[in-house]
Amino acid sequence: MPSYPEIQNSDVRQISEYTTLFIEAEIRDMDIFLRLPCLAMLKVFHFLPIITYGRPYKVLTSDKQKEYVSKWEDSKFRVIRDFIKLFRYLTILSFYDHPLVQKAIGVDRGRYREDSIFRRLELIKAIG
């Protein structure tokens, strides 16, 4: 989580779940010619640390995860750097789109209807 705005520990899980659902929905909505390479890169990203760290990405410690992402950000291959950049942008977008984060930074959503992305994610979550 970014250091700004300060988010209560009780809200971190909800925001993280929202971010995950947001990114999953964005990938699901991609045209197939973009979705398939993106999903393939996600698999590579997840399993490649087995060679270096002996474990897939999801079970690495937080420090090792940061180190691994940093290696991808600094890769000499543009496709790898762009892949990380895409997920960084999607994560930032979804984080600051969350109502709890917007409330923490002083955005008054009370006078607006919930945006379509949040409604769509709630629907996806309800459907399962």
C-alpha cells in the first residue's frame, strides 16, 4: 500500500480484494489477442521465481517479491518492463478508484452515483 493516503488496517483487505477484482475484470474484458499474451506473461511472472528463489511469486516473502518486481522493472527487455508498467498502472488506478481511498483523500462521492467500474466489480463478485 502507498504511504499516502493512510489507510486503516481494517480496510486494507477490502481495498486489496477490490484491486484484484478490478485487474481480473480488465484482463477479462481485453480482446483475446491481448488477453492470451497477458495471461501467459502472468504465468511466467508467477512461476519464473522458482528458478531463482525456489518458490513461485505468490509464496515469496514481501522483500523477495519487491526484489523480483524490481528486476522485471529494470529488465533489458521492453516487453517485460511494459508488462510490469501495465500492472502498476492498473493497480494505481484501482487503488485510487476505491471509495475508502477517495474518502481518505477528501473526495466526496456522496453526491455522485457509484461509478460503473465499482458496480461492475460488485456484480462480478456477486455472480462468483
